[in-house]
Amino acid sequence: MLDIVENCDAIAVYIDGMDYARFAADRKTIDASERCLQRITEAVIKIGKDRMAAIAPSIPADAVRGLGNMLRHHYDALDLRIIFATMTDSLPVLRAACLAALKDLP
């Protein structure tokens, strides 16, 4: 879960102060953010669907896995608006859930 938090934090730094248009025009930020998203999807897969459902019930593990598949295999068909919305809307929720779960670990 720490991998998820760290990569969410990296993305937050990369896109800080950006709107969609600025993000879409910045290839380095797109590439760096997508790589962090790949790491997040891999971490979610390793944690497992059932455990992730307990940690972050509003973030469907299957959708995260699907995003990972898109990033790896169908990168040419990605909709940057969806990627940006995921980073700005869903990642803060996922990060907060993972932080809470980490605090509950013995």
C-alpha cells in the first residue's frame, strides 16, 4: 500500500497546478504520470481484489486492473481526459484509503 501512496504523491506533484489542457500539452508529465499509474495498478493487483474492496470500496479493483491493461497494451487508445480525471478525482480517494489502512496495521 505504501507503493500506492508514494505513486499518488508523485503524480500529485507532477500535475500540481495543471488543468487538463496544460497536462495534455506536457508529454513528460503524461509519461511520468502514466508510469506511476502503472505502478499503482500493479500494487492493487498484488494486494488483491478482496483486500482492496475492504481498503477502498469506492475504487473497484477490476477497474484499476483494466486501467493497467490499457496503460500496458492499449496505450495508443488512451483518453487523456479519463487519465487526468482519474488522477485528480480517484487517486486522492485511493491514497486516503491506503493511508488509513496503513495506520491500522500492527
